[in-house]
Amino acid sequence: MSQDQTSESRRGESRHPVPLGVSVSLVLASKQSVFVNLRDVSTAGACVVRQGSLDIKEDDSVVFEARNYDTGSTITLRSRVRWLRNTGFNTYAGLSFIDGSLSPKSLLKLFS
């Protein structure tokens, strides 16, 4: 079974695409904060991508931070890295939110 089919069958929620260019931060276990692009989101997790490498591995705990600098709104959720995929130029990471869930509508309001 391919990675995509496995991930899709384990995912309990449908992912909702996010407009291109939406950046969020991940705070890594090392306390380093890195910007990544948000690809899609569900109430239980998200997919992010970073150009180049990303210093994380599966099962790492990270903090997902989404901010709207115009309104000052911030969403901060502890997350677990569920999968990683390197394409040579980009690193994709699938995250599941640990402490709660997120309404895609709430997240998208941050960027409207």
C-alpha cells in the first residue's frame, strides 16, 4: 500500500486546502522556530512544507503557530509529527494536533 493510501485511510478527518503562500511557524523540540507553508488543514491536523530540509523526525513533538499580523490573532497547538516526505527540494510533514482540535473555518479566518 502506498504512503498516500495509508495516510488517507488513517486520517479520520478530511483535509481542506489552504491558499498558496500561507506561512505558519513550527517550534521544534530544540526551541528553534521555523517558518513553513501550510498546505492543508483539518480539525485534527495539518500538512506543512518547507523548502529544503526540516530538522524533525516522525513522532517528534512540535508547536504549530498560526498568526494573523493584521488582527493580532494567534492559534497555538501542540502537535505530533506523523509522517515526513522529502522530495529533494522540499520537506513535507503531516502533523496531528495533540491538545485539541481546530475548526478549518477558524484557521482560515486568520488569513482572511
